[in-house]
Amino acid sequence: MAYGKKKTLLSALAIFMTITVSDMAAAQEQPAASNAGSQKIIVVRITGLLGLKPETVLINKGATVVWVNQMSEGVEIVFTAKQVTRACLSPTNFTITKEGSFKSGMIPTKGVASLCFIENGKFDYVVSTQAVRDSSPAEPVKPLAGRIVVE
């Protein structure tokens, strides 16, 4: 291959890589509340310093939310107001309580839980940790709080 063709090919490859990396970075920076409606899987990171990223998720029916525990301790997802009583098949690390609603099991560090939403509504939840459960009424530890909005 001639030097000129190699140089042109390398330049085109560099431009393609730059565009691809830029598009990926832009997609990751968009808030879930504004672009998640058309996505089928939304990831919520549970972090100690940054809290929930994102805190609010806007999805369509049939979309799955995956919580990734990036904290140094196990956590649980507990819905606080409207309860999730119906979901797609095969939720991960969620069980149905005796009241008929979904509650996560203990999600270990670097573990995940997921739930596919098929009911419309606003589902508020908290992330419960051992520190939250052990806190006293005099000095309560505030849990992380999030919301799933299903349209």
C-alpha cells in the first residue's frame, strides 16, 4: 500500500474513533430523566459519596432498572409509597413480600438487582444500609432516596 493511502486510511480511522468516543461520552452524560423513556435498560449506580446516579429515572412500561451497588456495604431497595406489585418475569435479587409487593434482597458490594416495570406510576424508594437500620431516632442516618417514573 502506498504511503499516501496509508496516511489517508489512518486519518479516517482517527476521525472515526474520535467521533465514536465523543458520542459514547455524550450518551453517558445525558440525564436519565430526559432520555431514558425509549431505553429498555437503565442503570442506577448506588454510591456512598455521590448518592444515587441518577436519582430519578423516567422509563416506559417494559423497561428494566438495574441497580449496581458501588458502596462498601450491602444495601436493600425498599419502595416507600406506591408499591411495585407487578413486574416482568425474572427480577434479579427481588422477592415478593407477604403483602404482594417487590422488595430487594441484600445487594452485596459490586452486586446488582434489577426489576422490569410494567405498571404506570411514580415509585419512590430508599436504599437501606446497615448504618440506616442501626441509627437511633436521636441521630438518624438519612437513607439515599430515588424515584422511578413509568409512563
